[in-house]
Amino acid sequence: MIIELLIAILAGVLVGTFTGLTPGIHINLVTVIVVASSVFLLDFIPPIAIGTFIIAMAITHTFLDAVPGVYLGAPDDAQALNVLPGHRMLIKGQGHNAVKLNTIGSFFAVILSLVLFPLFILSMAFLYPFARKFIVFVLIIAVLYLVLREHSVAKKVAALVVFILAGVFAVLVFNLPGLRQPLFLLLSGLFGFSILLVSLLENAKIPEQKTCEELNIPKKNIAKATFAATGFGFLAAFLPGIGSSESAIVASTTTGDIGDEGFLVLVGGLNTANMLISVCSIYAIDKARNGAIIAINKVIGVIDLKTVLVFCASALIAAGLAVVICLYVSKLFCKLVAKVDYRILVITILVFITALGFYFDSVLGLFVLAVSTAIGIAASQLGIGKNHLMGCLIIPVLFYFLL
Amino acid sequence: MKEATLLKLSLCCSVIGICFLFIIVNAVDYSEKQLSYITRLDVDSTLKFKGVVAKSSSTAELTTFDLEQPCRTKVLLFNKNTTIPAGTKVEVIGKVSENTDKRYGGNYEIIAQEVKIVK
């Protein structure tokens, strides 16, 4: 059994590396294939090995998805907020440090989450009925705080308008019939595409990337960001409709000024903590909060304490390996970015995202991409924070709770 | 934090994880119970049972069989299309559940996670 589990973990790490590095490919795509094949697979592989594979893949994905977010400006939903601080560091020649910070956040979040696992299990069942009632107010207060934090009245108004615009557009997009990948189109346009287009028009040049530069972040900020990431990852893991990005918005209001570096640690840690702690939610309150856990529930059925412990051990092994792979791949990307003309790289990525958008959803997909890019560019030109574009996820969540 | 430190720490964690996995898989075992001693307190608990398959049937996504000790209890194995021949000695690890369909007799059934053939 141990050999089967170790092979499953290694396979999960490899597949998670692929899904993390490839924009547009999410682990949910792989889990759907695994569940569909489970009737055949279960003749050869014990169900717990399949579950372990999914956990290892999911954890690894949360480490590696920082790389396309930083170097290519092509984030998934979990990394959307990291694109701008990551891009800023890339322009300063510190792309590798941006990935390293994200990796540090993810890694320490795994360790802290595992240490606090028993507490999470005990508190989840107790908190769940109350948390559902107050989360909408927490979200509204956090959003208002972020809007009011802008420096002038004009920027406050602009932030609110952009927030509502992104949210309303997202509600319309999610309700469009026939769209296969609404989230990919929305987030690519709002965050990745708009940032890349602006940097192309501004003739941004990516300097040589330094891989040996020391991190410029006090240990105190790493600790703050990691604790906030784990705490809010816990909330994201069991509250319905609240994902990593929404939690990151709320978390950023509690950590104080931790800079771009601290924010990268926070978002990286939050994504990973959310994924790991969601194992708690299926065990403690019998609620599956993401595609990976739904798939595990379908394949294994009953998740007992022994299964949870196996998953925890698998997550620790996968996290250790993911750190090594992530840092190595980031160095490869540094060399690639240095050798390739940045303009050509950006154009290639833009063409790739456009082609993906067309492949998934044809002309309608391109239209959604174009409009979301326009909203993203508007936020940049108005000089307000890109975090207000998270209205695209928060407003649908508010509708879910309020209506 | 230096990159070398981070790499050493991560590899240590992987090794600790492997040791932890080894301990869980080998040391953590389920309590074995006789079918006749199952009570309401055992509902929702994961236990181990050994017995002989009395009769078995399967569909695309469900295998059911009666586990006999000689006391009989129904066992359900989801997502599996396997026919276990009657008379096979098996070890079942599964969760005890209340049997809501009294046509099959008995108060409890077992939702199996794992069924091993014992020689």
C-alpha cells in the first residue's frame, strides 16, 4: 500500500506541475477525467491512492500556478490578485523572488495548516452555522474599506464604479448560456490581458532577472502574511461561495502594510491553505468546497480519520517536492525571459490567450475577453488598485448570499 | 530567507511526510468487530469485519453482498463492478450504517471502503 501511495503522490506532483504551469488548464479538468475513469481505475488502484493523487496534484498546482502568473501575466482565479505585484517585481528584475515569496507562503501555510488541523476540525463544525450568517457583512465591510482607502474622493468614486462594473459584468457573463470557461475569460481579461497589453503599449522592457538576490521582506511580514493566509484559508475552505481571492481581499485589510512582497506570500499561502484545509470541511461538516474534494468524495465515498491523516502526509510530501520544482522552473523561466524579446513573448502570450478564448467559447468568448480587458485597462488608467476588479467574484458571491 | 535553507527545509518535510505516511498506513488499524455485536453506538464508525460472502450481486456502480459470520449483514461497495463468489473469505473495512430498508432484515449494513480477499 505504501508504494502505491508514494507512486500516486509522485504522479500527482507531476500532473500538478503541468496544470500549474499551463494557463487555462485547471486541476478540475483532470479530476473530472479521474472520476470518469474511476470505474476502470478502481480495479487496479485502491481508492485511497486515487484520493492521494488528487491531493498531491492540487497542492502542487497551488505552488506552480504562481509561475505563469508572474512571468506570463496569465493567472488562474487563485492567482489573479498576484499578477500586478508579481509583474512589478518582474519589471525590477526580481521575477524569481516573486515566485519564491509565493512559494514561501504556500510552504509555510502547509506546515501551519497541518499543525492547526485538529483545531480546524473541531472549530469548523461549531462555527459553520454562525459563519454563514455574518460572512456577507464581513465581505461588504472589507470592500468598503478598500474603496475608502483610495487617496482622493475622485479615486474612491472610480474604485466603486470599477468594482460594480466588474461585478455586474461578471454576473452577466456567468449567466450567459453556452459559455464553457467564463472564469478564465473574465480573469484573463481583467488581470492578465490588460496588464500585458498596457506593458506592450508602454514598451516595457523586462530586465535581466536576478536569481541570487536576497529577499527584501522582514521575517515579521512573512509571519503576518502566513498566519493571515492560514486563518483566511480556513474561512475560504468551509464557507460556501468564498474562494481564495475573496479571502485575500479581506485578509489584506487585516495584515496592515506588508508591501508587494508580503502580499505575494499572503496570496500564495491562502491558495494552498484553502486547498489543504478543505479536506477538513469534508470530514468535519461533510461539505466539499472545491472540485478536487468533490472528486475524492465520489471516488472514496466515506472519508474517515485515517484517510485524512494519509492526505495530510501526502500534502506534506507534495509540498516539499513542489518547492524544489517551483524554484527550479522559475529559474528556467528567468533564463527564457532574458533570452526572448519581451515584446514577442507578450504578443505570443496574448495570441495564446486569445486563441484559448476562441477555442473554448468562439466569438462570444472573444467578446467577453475584450470587454473584461477594457475594464481592466480602465482600472489601470484611473490609477486605482487592481484589487477593485475582484468585484467580478465578490458581487456574484454577495448575490448568492443575499438573494 | 535563503533559497538553500528553503530547499533543505522542504526536503526535510518531504522525508518527515514519508515517515508519517509509513506510520499511518502500518500502525493505524481499525478495530475488528463481530457482526452480532454491532450496536447503535457503532453507527458511523469505521470498523473491520471478517467473514464469508453468502450471496453477491453487482451493477455498473454498486456491488452488494451478504457477509456471514454466521450472523449476516449486507455490505455495499460503491463505484465497483465486481462479483465476489459466494464462499469467499473476505476482510471488509467500512462504515456501519443503519439499514433503512427492513425488507433485507437486520438493523445495520456496512458501506465498505475496502474489501480484501483473505486466504
